[in-house]
Amino acid sequence: MCMETFHRLPEEKRTRFLEAAWEEFTRVSFAEASTNQIVQRAGVPRGSFYQYFRDKEDLFVYLMTQARDHFIELYSRIMERCGGDVFETQLMCFDSFAHQGGKKDVLFNRCIQVLRLNPCLHMQMIMQEQPRNHLLAEFSKTADLSSFGDEETAREAFLLSLLSLAGAVMDGLEKPEQMDTYRKQLELRLNIIKWGCLTAGGAGAARRSL
């Protein structure tokens, strides 16, 4: 993460540097991004970069962590609007993504652009803390657990629904013209998690085979 020197910068200079970094990471892929371009846009000496961050990846992780915290806040608001309904929350999150979360949400759109430029990027591999752990903490505070058998079942169902949402979002990034199809697929997957997929007869046969 960032060095103490970066925290001590005047707010205007710190903001200018981060804006320059976002501009570079939303212009080209992570591999192609240039620290030279960032410091030139920010108007700081090249040597200053390494007083702020260890390297390009360190800066990128810092930006993605900011984005993570922003998304968790948005996610929590959506879950509150859905009355704690886990499955309705995932659908509403997808709808927010499909409609670009609002074109007014600058950070949202920046992250979408980063994902488009880096289709093989695994965010959790470069983040120091997994986003799902933070979401789980928010989930336990906001979600309605009354319809689940126990807290462990609720947690696992939540994680499965979150994976379904992530898959639908990534598919939507790849083929935005098929957003309606991916929304229907997400709804089906959420219903399978919620209700299961075996008929009464099928469930009995499955139990006998165990």
C-alpha cells in the first residue's frame, strides 16, 4: 500500500496524483500502464513516485481497494433497499451494473473500464484482503436471515449467490448486447440456490442413492 509520505501530501496534490493514476489505468491495460505517464500528468518528479508507492502494482492495489470500499458501500445500500433479501439484492446489483450504475458514478465507470482493459485480471489475487470477507461482514449486519436454517447455511448461500452475480457481470462486460440473457441466467441460478433444482420425486431418489 502507499507510503506515509503519500498520506502527508496536501490533499490537492494527493488528489491530482490519484486522478493521473486513474487516467492511465483506464487508458491502457495494467501491463501497458506507465509510471512515467502518471508522474508527468500529475506534475511530480519521477523520483517522488517511489516515495509514495513501492511500484506500479502497489498503486494499482491502492486504487482497487478504494473501489472495493466504494462498492461495498453501494452494495450495503442496495441490500437495505431490498429489506435484507439476499437474492433480490444480487438482481438489483446486476441491474445497476447493466444500466452502468448510473453514468454519474465516476468510480463505478472507471472500474468497469479497468475490467474491460484487463479481462484476465483476478482482482482477489492482487488485493491484500478479499472483497468477499468485507461483504460477509456487511451481509451479517444487513441481511434477513430468518428464512435460512442457520447462519452457516445463510453465509454459504450468500457466497454462491455472489459468485453467480460476479459471473453474470463478467459475461455482461464481454457481451453487453446480451445483458438481458445474462440477467435471466442470473435469476435462474439464484432460484436454484434459493429453492434447489430437484423435483419431489427426484429429491427422494437422490436421498435413496446416498
